[in-house]
Amino acid sequence: MKRNRITLPIFESMEHCSGSTGIPLSVLKVAKRAGCPAFISGSRIDLAVLLKWYFAQSSDAHDLPKGFTSWRAFREKIDALLRKSTLDRVEGDSMSVSEGKRQVAIAMGCVLNEQKRMEQELPPIVVGMDAVGIHRELKKFHSDSVGKWRAEFEKVGKPEVEG
């Protein structure tokens, strides 16, 4: 009894191979750069050679992240984390790094503005005062500034309310 062998196709291009098999173009490009012998005369690809080469490249379940037994389990974990992150953002429990940086920059701008205000307004006020009077004015400016800084920094990490 003679068994029929199935022969796998030779594709004319990476795009054709990717479209027919679902193998991402990025995987094909990496394989070609890595010297996979499946690439023959230009961009033609022998699928049988490609598959043998690909599965021979990696041991250890194709470098699964530690703690996972399949790529499906890994993908499900990533999907769950992304859904949780999205939910946290919607509920206001988290924000993007760029939004956090933006809010900190606004708060720091308040600090710098108050410092500039003190540099401009304090000298004319304290001219001719004794040390006790200068100290009292400095404490007053400092107290006012700290209140403004605190108010700005308390906003950091909270979602911006649109009015």
C-alpha cells in the first residue's frame, strides 16, 4: 500500500506566504534575516523548509514567559491585564504616565510662579523693615505659597474633571 505524501507549497513572495498561511510578515522577515534556508531565489519561500527551521530554532516551548504553559494562557493574561487597566482608567484609579507627567508639570509651574512672584513682590514690601518685620513677611509669603503648592500637588493623580 502506497501512502500519499502531502507536499507543502512554495510561495512566490513573503506577502503571498503571509496571506495564505497567516504567518505574520514580521516573522518571515526575521527568519530571512536569520538565514533560514527556506528563502530561495529572491523572495520565494519553501513552506516545508520554513516550518522545519522555525520549530527547530527554539526549545523550551518557544520561549514562553515564565509561569505560562501556552501562548494562549499568556495572551489571556495580557488581555485580562489590559481590560483591568482600561477599567481602572475609566474608574479613575489609574492614568497614563504622560497624563501624570502633565499634571506634575502643572504643579511645578505653580511652584515656579510663586517663587517668581515672591522675587518680584517681596523686595518693595520689606524695604526699610527691621529683621523681625522681614522675617514676618517672608513667613507670610511662604505660608501663602505652600497653600497654593499643596492645592496643586493634591490634584496630581486625580482625573481631570471637564466642566
